[in-house]
Amino acid sequence: MTDDPAQLGNTESTADANLEKSLEDLTVAQLLGLLIRKPMATKRRFQPAAAAPALLSEAATSPPSSTQAAGLAGDWQRRAGRLLQEKHLQLLLYLAALLFAYIGSVYGRGSPEISRANYYSMEVAAPYLWAGFLLWLLAELVGNWQALRTGWRRLDAADRWRWLARIAPALIWVNAVFMLGTSLNAPTDESVPMAAVALLRMAIGGVAWLGINLMFRFFRGRQPPLNPGEAVDDPPLIHQRQPLRLPIWRDISPLRAVTFGIACLCSLHVWEDSTGNYIPLNTIQVWFVAALLWCCVFAPLRWNIFDSASKTIDHWRRIRWRNYRGVIIAFALLMLLGFSFRYDMLDQHPRYLYGDLVEKIQDAHKIYYHDDYRIFMENIGGREPLHFYLLSVLASQEGMNFDHFALKSMTALWSILALPLMFWLAVEAFYGLKRERRWSLIVGLAMLGLVAGSFWHVMLGRQGLRTGVTSFWTPAIMIFFVRALRSNRRVNFILAGLCLGFGLISYQAMRMMPASIVAGVLIALLVRRYSWRERASYLLNLAVLATVAFTVFMPIMRYWTEYPEDYMRRTSTRIFGDMPTSPEERTEFLLENGARLLKNWHDQLLMVHYNGEATFISSAPDKPHFDPLVAALITLGVAAWIALMAKTRDQFVWYMPAFLFFAMLPSALALSFSIEVPSLTRGNTAITPLYLIAALPLALICRQIYRCLPKRLGWLAGVGFGALVILASNEYNADYYFGYFTDNFNASSHPYVEVGNVLRGFVESDGAFGNAFVVAIPHWLDHRAVGIEAGVMYFDNGGFINNIPWLIRRNFLSPGSWTLVPQRDLLFIYANADLETPQVLAEWFPQGRSLFIEAHHPNRGFYIYRVPALGAQGINDFIDQYAS
């Protein structure tokens, strides 16, 4: 026998390995060795196996009696029947929950019989919604009952007591959640104290849960051996020689060091050359190269782009695409459904411009034709630049113009490109749970189908505003962040940071994503047990993500340091308005408006079943953001997600509530513009988590139908049910968008198309742009939009009636873009509600004549007043009399 510790360790490990083998696989020498080294463990391990042959021989020699055989068959029948009953019962509970939730969602919208006043319709709907929610939880309990019983039996006494002790903090949390929900609709003087108590109880429940875990872990560590009479020898010390690890800087290749130096120089150049809210075109190119170089700098030490590309290609080649023909066909059909919804009659719906769209067209036009390479569009509150640069490229293509259709085409393109990302995110999120490819594909198709026919997503895609970019960048970030949370791989953090950086230069609502990502990493470290080295690795990778995002965000960061008030203006005005300016005043404002914040959250949560945004450009009165089917699925999805959180400690599953909270926060923080809550534009980051939650119960029902019916029939029934739900949702949303929403939008819009056609016809006949004037009154036409509809940019012949003579003087005496031609007629356009302008024009030009023009809505008609050509002398006389 040797005293070498390494040899002792090898002998011990060999004995452990033999102990795991079956009795039939052991040699006599191995069995004797086990009896000498571990007699008690060997006896416990092989005693049942030694008794098995006797039982088998007895069973073989004496066949079972008819009574025993009948009992055995009956036992198997009872077990099979119980499993079959549980499977079918779970499906029935699923369908009943969906029915109740759907009825509740329909009732919550109100009807001629159910009034919406004072939330009465929601009081009627609440029992049905709760019934659906609880029935779904019951279905999850029925479906997992056997697993729960088996798991409970496997627990020892200490673990059972620990789970029983956890009931107390769980009840505290449930009570706190109900109290917090009650505070959202409580009277103003009671809501804030009630919410504070609820949050305090949540903290107490968390501390109690943590204390219970620590206490049981402490006592488990102090437990005596299971057999007090059996001595427990200390394991021998094993001294393993570890190879010396070189310092990390020795692993860095010279090429990476050179890349680091070039990246630093490029970023320094971008920072220095991005001053004064202007970035040259060559600096934009350097900025893009710098972002890619920083990704290479932070890549894993042994990462190689060529090896990575070849592995990706080999992976795609190994996929047996024939096995996924059904998925590919379904994906193509759903993409076709989404494409048709977004591009059908895009030139007509929506039809009319408004001020925000005019600014966007002009900004893109300035970028392309005037080299106006601004870092931040500071007009109308400030806007991030990425969308405008891409819009300038799209509008400059052959067959396109800088007009309303180009705006809508750009946002529709963002919306279409977001659909595959939604599918990919759902697949990534659920494939990482159980490594079941087909199950994750079902969830992905369910999410793709629901988003393809979503009114919210389609409205943003056809609206023309840049808000639709959020629905593209949010799933792009989450795809790689889901991977990063689960694998802690550096590459995924880098790609998530790259997408985050581009998202931050796209729309202001993305400013909440950094906080959401930090919360996700902290939650991942809490829900899973990691060593300190792994935790440090997570935090290091999070720092890499932030650095990569900062390199993309750098030009706007420079603008932020130079013009902090301009960069934060849109955010600060939505929260604080124009009143508080100092930090002390803003703190006091937030403390005084706690009740307003809770009311905003109340309105935000009701967007599923009760109400929507109040502005006509995004919604219609008394219409929630979701159709009844999707609203019902969201209600059930919350229950399904709670059950999923109870079954697994997956990082992304537990991160989802925080993700949804931060996604909805930009809309809820509009304390000074509460009329805009809930906001379909500022809150559109929530599209991704809400539809992911809605896709889960739809996929579960489809899978359960497949399991409960014969194979081919179950497949057809499951696919048919999913298709029925998706098509019904799409039909409802299409009718809503092209019907009620479009009618309300047109009725609330000004007649820019009709006025633009009149102006263009006037110029093409016997007029000129410098001879036409739009007479303004409050809340009427934007003359710039009139010019865009007429085919010209920067048309500025508009003003109040007392400014019209000075515009005539400018166009005649100081000719520029809009020169007044005295040998041609004059045209004045004024509103139907303007009572002063016709009298003034009749006094100025008695020879003129007025004509009423019908518009798309009876209340949107307007007048034109046409004056025959005055000649140069007549114009001079007018200027001398009224504009001298």
C-alpha cells in the first residue's frame, strides 16, 4: 500500500465508480474490494439487488393467480386512466379559463347594456377575469400534480419544513400585491400610504424568505450523521498539482493590442469631432468602425471571426430542414399576413399629415440635400437621429420622394423587420428552458402570429413616427440578453450591448433599457447559486456590455455633456412640465405627485381590457390596445408565467416581470401629461414582453390539444385552433384599424390633402407658389404640411391675417424661394370657422371671389379666395397701403 495522496485519491474514486455499477457488472475482486473499503455503503447498495433474483425465481416458478392478474391489470388501468383523466381535465380547464377570460375582456370594453362610466364595465368583467386566471392556475396544478407529489416525497424532513415555513412570506407577498393593486385606484389621500405599506410588506416578505433559507442552511450544516454509531472518517486530503496560469495579459495577442490602440484613437476622434451638435460624414464612418473594433477588443481571448463564421455555417448545414417544413410554411404564411396588414393601402391609411411628421420629413430632407449631419434633432423637444438618417436614404431612392408615403414606408419596414425578431426571441426564450426545439417553435409561431395581426404594432408601423424602431431594437437586444443571462458568454453580452447602443440613438423610450438590463443581471445572480468567481464574471461581462453600448452612444453622449437641458427636455417636460427647474423643486414635485403616479399605473394596466390612448393619431376613444382574444391570453399568460416561475429558477423567466415594469415605465412617468397615459408610443417597448406572455397560453393550449387526441387528429386540431385564434385576432384588428380607427383619425385630421391639391392645381394653372397664402387661426393648418402635399418643401407662405400683407411684401420685394409673380392671380386659403378673414379680404381685394371646398369630413371644409392678377403697380399700391 502506498502513502501517495494522489494514489489514495485514485483508489477512492475507483471504489466510488464501482459502487455505481450494478451487481451483475462487478467482478469478484471488485466486489471484495468494495466490501473491504466501504462495507456499509456496499450492503445498502446491493442488498435489494441480491434479493431480486429470489423474487424473480419465485415469480417464475409460481404463475400469478387469476385474482392477482386481475388486480395487477386493474392497477395499471387505474394508473393509465388517472393520467388520461389529468391530461384531458387540464385541457378542459385551459379552455374554460380562456372562455371566462374572453367573456371578461368583452365585458370590460362596455356595451349599450354595460356602461363604462366609473369603471362599471370593469366591475362586471372582474369576476370573469379572475375566474379565468384561477382556472388556469388550477389547470397548471392538475397537470403538475404527480410531479409535485413525487418531488414532495423525495424531500427529507428538513426540506419539507423549509417549504412549509416559506408559506408565511409567500402569503405576505400575496397580501402586499393585492394591497398595491388596491392602492392604484384608492382615493388620492389614501393611495400613497397604502402603496408604501404594500412595498414595506413586500420587503418584509423578502427578508423573511431569505432568513428562512439561511436558517435552514445553517442547521443543515450542523446536523449529525444519519447513523450516530457509524464513524465518519475525514476524507483524505488530496493535493492536486495545478498548472501555473500565466497572467491574463500574456494571453493577449499583439493583434488585439493593436486593435485596442486603434479603437481608442477612433473613439477619441469621434469624441473630439462631435462637438456643436454636428458630426461630419467621415466621422460617422469612423464612429461605426470604432464600434466594431471595440467588439473585437472585448471578444473572448481565443475567439476568431473566421472560426466562428465556419462553425455557424456548419451548424446551419447540419440542420435537417425537411423536419421543419411545417414550421417554415407557417412562418412564411404568418409573415405574409403581417406584410399585407402593414402595406395594404399604405398610401391611403393613414391619409393626413400633422406637425410631427412634417418635422421628420424636413429633417431627413436636410440631411440628404443640405448635409445637415446633426447628432441630435433638437426641434420639437429633441429626437434621436438614427431613424432620420435611414429615412433620408430610403426617400432618396428611385421612385420615392420626401413625402408622407416615405415616412410610412420607413416605419412599415421597421415593423416588418421586427416580426422575425419576435419569433426568434420566443424560440430563444423557451428553447433555453428544456432544450425542446419543437415546443419553442410553437411558442415562436404563436407570438409571430399574434404580433403580425396586432393593432398596436401595425399602427406604429403605418403611423410614420419613429416610435416603431423600439419594437425592432427591443427584441434584438433581448435575444442576446436571454442568452447572456443563461450562459454568461462574453459574445452574447457584446451583441446585446451593440444592439442597446443603436437602440439608445433611436428613440427616447429606450433610455429605460440600461436599467432593465442591470436589473436582469442582478436577478440572475439572485435566483441561481453561483460561486463568487461566476458572479464576478457576470458583473465583468455587464461592464463589457455597457462599454460597447457607450461606444455606439458616444456622439449623443458628447451632445448630452454640451447641452444637457436640450437632451433631457422631452423627458423632463413629460415628467415635470415647465414648472420645477431646480433639483429641490423636482424632488418636491415627485413627492407631491405620488398619487398621480399610482393613477397612471392604474390607467396603464387597464389598457389591456378597458381604455387606450386618448390621442387620435394612435387610438380611438374607449378602445383598449388589444383585441378581446389577445387581452384574454395576456390575462391567462400572467397565470401561466407565475406557474412557470414556480417550476423553474430560470434567469429570464424571473427577469420577465422586471422587464415588463421597465418597459411600461416611460408611459407611467408622464406625470404632467397624464391625458397621454397609457401611451402607445412611449410605452411601445412593452409590446415585446406582453405578446410573449400572450403567446405562452396559446402555445400551451395547442400542445395540450395535440396530446389529448390521436396523433394526426391532434396535430390538425392543435394547428387549427392556433390558426383560428390568430386569424380571429387579425380580423378584429383589421376591422378596427381600417374602420373605427380610420374614421376617427380622418374626422380629427385637418384637410391637408385637399388643400395641397388645391394649391398644386393653382400653381399648375395660372398661379405660383409665391402667390398663394394660407391664413392661419389657432389649431388649424400647418402651412408646411400643405406645401409637402403640394409637392414642395419648406413652404412658409402662412400666417395670421394681419401678417399676410408683410408676406406679400417679402415675396415681391425680396424674392427668394417663393417669388410673387404680379401677372398671375393671388390665392388665399382660410378656415370655415374663420369669420374675420373673409371680411378683411373683401376690404383689401373687392374684385376677388370666394369658393367653399368640400373636404373628407363635413366639419373640415375650407374656403379659397381668389384675386385676379393685380400687376406690379397694384401690388406696389397694396404694399404702400397695408405693409409700409
